[in-house]
Amino acid sequence: MSGILLKEVRLEGKVCDVLIEGRRFSRIAEHIAAPDAQRIECGGKLAIVPPFQNMHSHLAMTLLRGYADDLELFEWLEKHIWPAEAKLSQDDVYWGTRLALLEMIRSGSVFVNDMYWHQGATLRAVEEMGLRAAIGFMYICVPGGGVLESNRQANEELREQAQNRSARISLTHAPHAIYTVNEKTLLEIGEKARAEDAVLHIHAAETLREVRQCQAEHGKSPIAYLHGLGLLGPKTVLAHCTHLSDEDIGLISDSGSTIAHNPVSNMKLCSGLFRFQDALQAGCRIGIGTDGCASNNNLSMLDEMKFAALSAKVQSGNPEAGKAEEVFRAATQAACQCFDIDAGEIAVGKLADAVLLRLQEPSMLGDYNLRANLVYSADSRVVDTTICDGKILMLHGEIPGEEEILERNRVICRRLGGGH
Amino acid sequence: MSGILLKEVRLEGKVCDVLIEGRRFSRIAEHIAAPDAQRIECGGKLAIVPPFQNMHSHLAMTLLRGYADDLELFEWLEKHIWPAEAKLSQDDVYWGTRLALLEMIRSGSVFVNDMYWHQGATLRAVEEMGLRAAIGFMYICVPGGGVLESNRQANEELREQAQNRSARISLTHAPHAIYTVNEKTLLEIGEKARAEDAVLHIHAAETLREVRQCQAEHGKSPIAYLHGLGLLGPKTVLAHCTHLSDEDIGLISDSGSTIAHNPVSNMKLCSGLFRFQDALQAGCRIGIGTDGCASNNNLSMLDEMKFAALSAKVQSGNPEAGKAEEVFRAATQAACQCFDIDAGEIAVGKLADAVLLRLQEPSMLGDYNLRANLVYSADSRVVDTTICDGKILMLHGEIPGEEEILERNRVICRRLGGGH
């Protein structure tokens, strides 16, 4: 068989045929004959849309889903999350990442910008399961010194594992945050990223505490501080940006940096509400991320879009803010520019990333506006089939290897202290 | 066959058998032999929990899901929602309600406190589909006068249809709000409700505009005004309560009234954020509702719980507010006391309302805390089977008649102006 033929699929309301050859969409027309292609019968009951791009996550934290919730930030981190993470082996991260990827495929995501430990294992899991990912070299400094030894080791392993990586995977440099990485190291990382034309991925302006500390130490906001270090630019992803001044928004917009907005995590940890509408109007590039499962607690971009739209309204006091159309665009296109992925649209010549949606679901009726239904009503039940880079990752709800992934993770969770 | 035997189901983490006979749970034990019962094999992979009770909705607004979003409240109502509603026939409401009930069953809800037009049709739909509902006699006054003629007619039809209703259905008196129903009429409705020992269901303190108008006209808050009219009490459901003073919270708590909290709708329409934690600590009875589909846009209590927990944290600035356990309780037990429904727990003697949850889903792993997973991670994919009043409404994802309901609604939506 050669290629995939989507027969009678709904594209922007019209029924048509879509042909995928190699990694790309090769034809879209009313009737396509492609006798050698694998045929997916959509019968006008499945719609095709671009899949979701998760712009900020810590995948293997699926292992800590529901491990500790509803706690004050530092009690949560110090007494629960960090001690549990210290127990995670490379193998745990491999299986936890596979669980995360399973969940992503089920809920229609095919790209993730990840930041976590044991990244070699993450890379292996992504290669095997067929999604796209940006995987970060991770940097946290010891107080008053250089980068953690555990970071160095994991980064070396990643570098080695990544040598023969597929085109679906890119590497980023991911200093954790301005309060965990010192200035000298930030400058070095910035140089390295520029030299490799790699994305720089950092938590920025997430909490008021970070902003105040930065003001006290550097006399400026975290965004202005990063700008001063030359770390803003079209290859920079700023995760959270919960606390932005008008000046910060201007710096982000002018530099072409991308904001990875994480509305659920920001609400769950009481970090604050991102100024979605202000940033959008100022021309900032905005993507949406789920953050890790410990502070969400899922990886569904369908959930995340609803929170993005609604938190934009609450933050601005304006029900016209966070429109479904804008949120959907942020959730499906933000990675394309920043990570040089020629996808984000169902169009001839584009990389064949796609989701087929079941329109025969109660949550998809009234059927006036598909994007509004996706943002405000749908859940993962509507995701029928997920395609990435011209390959089928899930067909009519079936994902190869699902059982084993669940079983392996259940065993790890039991060891970490769970079982309900 | 007599009764339903749930074989090897997980209840609070332990595997056991659960027997349902007639309308109630009759036995829970390690092994039950019941050769005449319909057997549901759970194999330790399905968990049983009480189903959700949707404390405030306008069911047939499923017909307007995605019809108009992201608009200023009065533009939304006057230019879009009201003109569309004016086109709805009794038959439309019947099918729109069936669509709503389908969605409820799929997402694990078995009770709804409804307020809408053509309620005779609503009652018929609920009777046929086997859920529980409280259906309201509806009251809106013409300016300076009595109740709308259309209300009177629909209420009469409801009264007639309700004569032979099942025990699953109760009737409420539902004056729309204090700004659409005059004082004299409110007093009359209150008397009627008391005489019939019926629940009084009213929108209250939903917007700042309502609060300010009430202060200007009556010199007191909406809650104090209702209290002054003798309308608070254990048989009163106050929908929204977005704007409450400390005094209001005291009046609600002292009177035993139930708050129906609608976090998604409050966020989507920018009404404000309910003081969940303050009301809970003051001893208020709190339930959770989805409101209608035009301002949500779904009927999933799983979605609603996540928003309830997260909006409680944002409103209070406290990550310990809106704990999963508290939110789950509000979502599964609030109707029991107020509407005299002897359910809300999986326990011998209780009415057999239950949901069986698929634990073999990525969103349910880590498996440390089932309630946290339900509140923060799960979506309707985890709902395998829904049982109400000892009858199976959905078995392993199958609901009789689903196709016809979807098809009928598609036709109505096309007439109303849809098709994406």
C-alpha cells in the first residue's frame, strides 16, 4: 500500500477526499482514486482538523497524576513532588512518557515541547510512538555554582541518543528558570542555543514571587532581565508569562518570542491569570500548553482550550476575549513557526498532521460552529483517528501497545506509593 | 431476570460484588451468588461511584450549542439567543432535551434541576430516558403586570403531563429571577411552593448589575431581599450566587438553602467568581450545575468539577480551596437533601444510582486518588455504564436510541440556521 486516502471526510464543512503520500498531504479533491492507498472511510461523519501542539509540558509527570493535590505550592513541591521525583529511574521516565504520549494521541495532540529529566528515555519513547517533540537539555544550577551533575549526565545521554533522531524530533536548551539558573550560565546557554539555531525554552514570569525577587535582585522584570541577557527572540519559548507588564508584552511582541500559556496549571497553583487578550492584541505569538500532570492533571488540549478561553474572559472582564477561533489557532499552530514545522493546516503540500473527529457525538450538536464545539464542548471521545507526519498513530480509537503501557505504569505507581 | 449483579467491581479501592434489586442496592459483599440477576462483569477494572447531580440547567439549550459565543451578554441574549429560542416548538424542546439527557448519561449524570420552556416535553423526555429530574413551573412577568401568557400555558401543560409521573420526577416552582418577576408574584409563588412542599428554584445574585439594581430598588442585596420575602429555606435552590456578601452567606447558611454553583457559565459570561470556600466554611449547602449549553457549552459534570475546583482557588487565592473531595461531594450529593432523593452513596438500602468507571484509561493513571482523577483529569471516556433508580441507562457505552436522537437534532439545528 502506498499512501492514505481519507474518503468522504468533512473539511471546513464540505465533504471531500484527502490523500496523504509520504509525509505530506498530496491531494484534496471531491473524488480521488488511489487504489494502492490505505483507505479510511469517513462517510461524511468524520471531520478533519489540524491536531494540537502542546507548547509546554513535563511528560513523565503522568506518574504523579493525583499524587498530591490542593496544597500550597512549596509544601506540594518540597514534601511531595520532589521526593517522589527523586525515586524516578530512567525506565520509569520512559514508561511515564509513553503513558503521556498515549494520552496525547487519544486527545488529538501530536507535538509537545517537553522539559524533564532522563530525556534520553523521553526521546526513545517519542521515536517509538511516532509523535513530534522538542526535547530540552535541562539546566538547574547548584546554589552559587554551575549546573547540577544530574543535569549534565542526562544532557549527555540525550545528546548521544539524539544523534540519529528522526525529523520529528528537535532539541531545545531548557534552563529551568531565572531563579534556578545563574546569569553566567544563562548567557552560556543562550550562546549555545544561537550557535545551534535551537529553541530556548524557559519558565518565565510564572509567579509573583519570581517577579518580586527579580525586581529586587536586578531592578527589572523577568522578561526585561531575559531581554537584557539577549535571550528573547523568535526561537525563544517563554512558559507561563502569568505576570506581564505592558512593557514586558512589548518586549515579547517585538522580539518574536512565543508565550506558552498554561491556564489550568496557573489556576490550580494560584499563580495568576495570563493577559491573553492584551498579549494577542500586541501581536505576541501565543501557544497553549498543559504543563505537567501533577499540576493539571491531564494532557488534554481540549480541556486546556476551554480554560484558555474562559480564563481570558475572567482576566480581562470581557466576554469577547479569548474567542474560540483565536484559542483554536493558538492550540494548533504555535509550534509551526517557532519549531520550523511545516504543518498546522490541512492543505496540499503541508506535513500530514491531522485529527479525525467524530461528529456523531452529543457534545458536537448543535453543529453550527465546529471550532466553538471543540473549544467549549468536546472531550477526547470525539477524537477518532490521529495522524502525524503521514503515519496513523490511532485508528478509530485503537492505539497499538496501549495495554502494556497501562500495565507497566500501574506497576510503577504501586512502587511510588499508590493504588486507589 | 431479577436484579443486577455487578461482579468484581471496585468500591473505594476494594474489589467486591454489588447487588441491585428493585430500585435499591440490596447487598454488597466479597462474593454474591444471584443466578437470576443480570450480570455485569467488571473484572476489577471498573470502579463504582455515585453519579453526578446537575443542580441547574436549561436542558434543551443543547439546540443552541455553539450558536453564538464570545459576545457581550446583552448582545448575545437579545440578538442571538432569544430570537432563536422564539423559534423552538414543543417538539424541538422534546428532542433537544433528549439530546441533553443522552449527553448527561454519557458523562455520568442522572439528575438535573431544570428550568426551561415547554416543560411538558421535558418531562416526557426524562420519563422515557429514565433519569431523575426536577422540572420547574416557570415564571417571568410582563413589565408592570402578571406572568407571561406563554408561561401560564406551558405550566398548565406541565401540570397535566405530570399527573402520572414516576417517582424519579419532582416539580419545582421556578421564578426566573428577582428582576424579571415582581414582588407580589414572588410572594404568591413562595406560598404555592410551601403549600406543595415543592422546591423553589431561582437565579440569584448572578451578576453585579442585578445586585446594584436590587440595592437601588430595595436597599438590600438580592439574597437579603429573598430572605425578606420569606423565600429562603431548605427547599430553595439559588442558582449562581456569584456575588455574595458575608451577610448573604450567613443568610443562606442559616436558612439551609442550597447554592447551585455554575463555574463555567459564570466565567464564560464574565459574571464573576463564586466564593466557594467561604460559603463552604460557613456551612452553606452547595451543589454544582452546568447551566444551559449556550453558556457552557456542554453538560459534563466532569468538566464542571474541574472548573469548580480551579475557580475556587483563583477566587480565594488559595490552592487549598476547592479540594477534589469537597467538589466531588458537591457534585454527587447536593440533590439528595434538597429534593429528598435517598441516593448519593453506594450503600445497601440506598437508591441504586451509580456510574461504572473505566480504570483502563490513560487519564486514570497514576491511580493514587480516584476522586482527584475524576475532578482534575477524567473526561466522559471513563464513563462505561450509568445506572439510575435500579435501571441501566447505558451499558458499556451503549445507549438505546442514540442514533435517532442525533439525527432528529441535526434536522432541527439545520432549520435554526446551522451546519458547520
